[in-house]
Amino acid sequence: MIDLTLDVEQYDCPYIAATDDHDVAFSTLNWEFDRTAAKLETRMVVDGGDRATLDRGLGTLREHDQIHEYDLVAKRDGVARIRSTIPTTNAMGTIRDHDGYVTGPFHIESGSERWQVGFDGEGAAEAALAALETDNEFTVEAREEVGLPEMGGYVQSVGAAMTLVDGCRDLSETERETLEAAVDGGYFDRPRSADLGALADEFDVSKPAVSNTLRRGQERVLSRVVDALDDLDDPDDERSESPD
């Protein structure tokens, strides 16, 4: 497998157009291709930093003539989650025509896209890059040939990362905000630069209440950390041990 990290500038991409005009960024791992209809559906997180910037960026995106469908799934402060459908762009069509596939998250910001795509062989990767040069500007930021052992390790790492992400999602809003405030305030530093009293004052609750919230949040996150460590254990370790 040839794994490529590309920085791509597309002239027919509405997401790039929105980041050209406004200080917003799009991130996604979910692309659904429809070869018959020559379109792709995406689910993205959009970060504008603040609500006004986010709204301007989303407005530009909605009005772009390459947006076929647009749904605002959720929005809070300067961050939104959207579902949208666009025609398959020239660059993505080229990747697909050469049997390429997505291997990691896409990030779109300041007029360019960071892609992670893979090909089963060197020939397919080279042919795709040559075809991309016709109508797109891009830079190959990283190139790696991944063998079967490395692919196994990659899959284990992805599984561990998703376990940690799930742990963060398990947190209640209060637990997340309290943990963030504790870290930012230096509660876990040695020596501490914040104590339970300071955290209690910040959230206008009692010290026992903020202590219980911290404990619950830590228990949720740490249990997931232990699960992630288990995911990262090399199964070959046990097989390599000598029998008694």
C-alpha cells in the first residue's frame, strides 16, 4: 500500500471557496461516493472560532453553485456539524478513477485541503499523481509504503484512538467543562496553581460538588485510557514467549 498525504488546491470545490473568503475550517473523515450520479456526500465539522465568522462561512457555502444539498445538523457557538452533497470534484474523481481510497481525515483551511489517500500499488499512485497535475495544484507532503505488519499496527492505533474519543464523548457537559477548567487552571500541576476552592468558585458550586464531578470525569477518561492501552498491546508478544 502506498499512503500519500497531499495538500491540494481545487478550483471546483465549494469548501475551499468558503475558506478563501472566511476564516473557517472544515474537517471530515466521512465521504460517501455515488459513481452513478457523480456526486459525493460529506458530513463535516466546521470551525469558525466565533458564531459570526461561522455564519458567514456557512452562508457562502450554502450559496455556492456547486452545493446540491445542505443540512445544518447542529451548531454551538463557533462550531457546526453539517451534511452536504456536491458533484465529484476533478481531483477526487481522479483519485477514484485510479482506484484510490481515503485513509485518514481531510482538513480544509485557508484555500487548500489536506488529504490522506492510499493506493494498492506504486503504479496506481504514480498514474494518479500524473493525472492530478493536469487540472490541480498540489504538493505531496508525505509518502509512505506501508507493508502488512505496519498496516496491522495502524489498525491497532486507530482502534485505540477511537476508544479514547469514545471516552471523551461519554463525559457529560459538566464533567468536560470541569476537567478542562482544572487542566487550564493548573489543578493537576505539581505544585498546584489552582485548588478545589478556585474551581468551586468558577462554577458557583460547593467544593464537594466540584470534587465529585472531577472524580467522575477522571474515572470515565481513565477507564478508556486503560482500554486503549489494551488495544495497543501487541498480540505477537504472547506468541513470542517461550513455552514453560
